[in-house]
Amino acid sequence: MNKIPNRAVMCEVLKEAAAKDRDVVVLCSDSRGSGSMTSFADTYPAQFVEVGIAEQNLVGIAAGMAACGKKPFAISPASFISTRSYEQCKVDCAYSDTNVKLVGISGGVSYGALGMSHHSAQDIAAMSAIPGMRVYLPSDRHQTRKLFEALLQDRQTAYIRLGRNPVEDVYTEDCVPFAMDKATVLAEGTEVLLVACGEMVRPMKDAADLLNREGISTGALDMYCVKPLDREGLLAAAKGKKLVVSIEEHSPFGGLGSMVAQVISANDPKRVITLALPDAPVITGTSKEVFQYYGLTGEGIAETVRNALKA
């Protein structure tokens, strides 16, 4: 069982980059602990800025540093950086075309019992709606490393959502198929296509394995690049399928499911089901308990597919 959270991998990648490039800087909003950035701050104090609980300032300062040639990573809880500093993300980063990487840590329902104030079930929709803002949700520690290594090589702003807890591996250290802004095919199938992002990729993969063993030919697509969505990859994977099911740790509105339905309905109409969190405050519990309750598990996803094919 993997015990390394994606946020810890982010720290290692940024430390490796900071050792070679003094322009790589990290900014936190009293979030170095929850962002696993304490080691970075201790190792490279001259390349670390603690802003305090001031998310709007966090993003504004990061944008200013980017305008001076720095390569800032602004790290803050997803529930706050995607809401309190939304105007700064829109104007200072996207509209101003500054090289700020916005990292929303403890995304989705990672904060569990802290409730709706700390959940970020709207961030995909909100950030995707900003022109010029890219949105990424890596599925495991191996893909997280590949993504951050790629982001260090470009000069465009982006929003990256990471969860709080370790997630089971989807890939292995020796096998991480990765191309920037291209979805990864995890399974081929002829009847059903499952599409997921972020922490929902592993349960999607588990569901595909279950369904294929039962004789329901199921494909699985890791759409870590929510924006720009890999339209070509989605349409290729959906071709000839009876059913497409999207799975996400997000509101049912404006997220991956909405984007998948939009592309499929315009280009290859067929039934599309969106599995997501409800349009309501979620139950109190750990991430696993929340996922179990709303059917966002391998078995829950498989059961949705079985029922849909019977209908």
C-alpha cells in the first residue's frame, strides 16, 4: 500500500528543481505543513515565502514575482485558493499571462469532517471558466512527478489540484505513460467507457477491471488534463461505445462530467452518466467514507454501469 501523498512528491520535484534554478520559488499561506513543503522551506529558505493566511496576497505576490522572471508555485488549500483569491487568479495570473503555478492542496473532500467550508467541490468548474487557465488533477504519485516536471518547463499559468492523503498507485515507477495535455488509456473496451480525473482514477481502474472480468468490455481513460480537455483522445476512446461514464470528486455541475457530455453530445451522441458529489453539503466522514457513501468506489462505479446497461 502506498504511503506517499502526491503533495510530498511535489515537494521533492520542486526541491530538485530549486537546487539547479534559483528562480524556482515556493509561496505558502500558512500551509507549508499541509502542503508538505516544510522540507523545501528548510532547505531553500531564500526561495521560500510565507505569506500567512492571506490567499489573495499569496497569488498577487506570486504574480509579481513571475513578472520579475521568477518561477513561483503558490501553494494553498484548494478550498481557499480557488475562492478567496479567485479574482487574483483570473486577473493577475491568467489575464496578465504570468507564469504562476497555483497548487490547490487537500482538494475535494480531503479535509473530511471539517465540512463544506474546507471542501473544494467547485474548483474545477471555477478555474476552468477562466480564459487562459489550465487545470490538472494528477491521479497518483508517479503521474504527479511527471506533471510537475513538465510544468517546470513551461511559462504558462495553471491550477493543479492535489489531495491530502496517499492514494493507491495507478502507475509504476517504471511505467508512467505521460504526454502533456493528452489523456492516458488505462484499458481498452468495446461497450463502455469510463473517464475520470484525480483521485477517482484508481477506483475507475478498479471498476473497469471488475466489469471486464464479468464480461462487460470496458475502457478506462485517465483525463488528468481537465483543461485543455483531450477532445481527440476522448472521442477516440468513446467511439463505438454504448455508454460513457465520467467520475469525479466534484460538484455535478461544470466539472469533468459537464465537459465530457459537451464533447460527446456535439460529436458522437450517446448516453453519458456523470458520477460526482451531490449538489449539497456532503456527509461528515473521511474521504474513503464519503466516496463509499456516494458510490465513488470501484464497486460503486461498476454497479452504476451494470444498472445502466440493464435499463
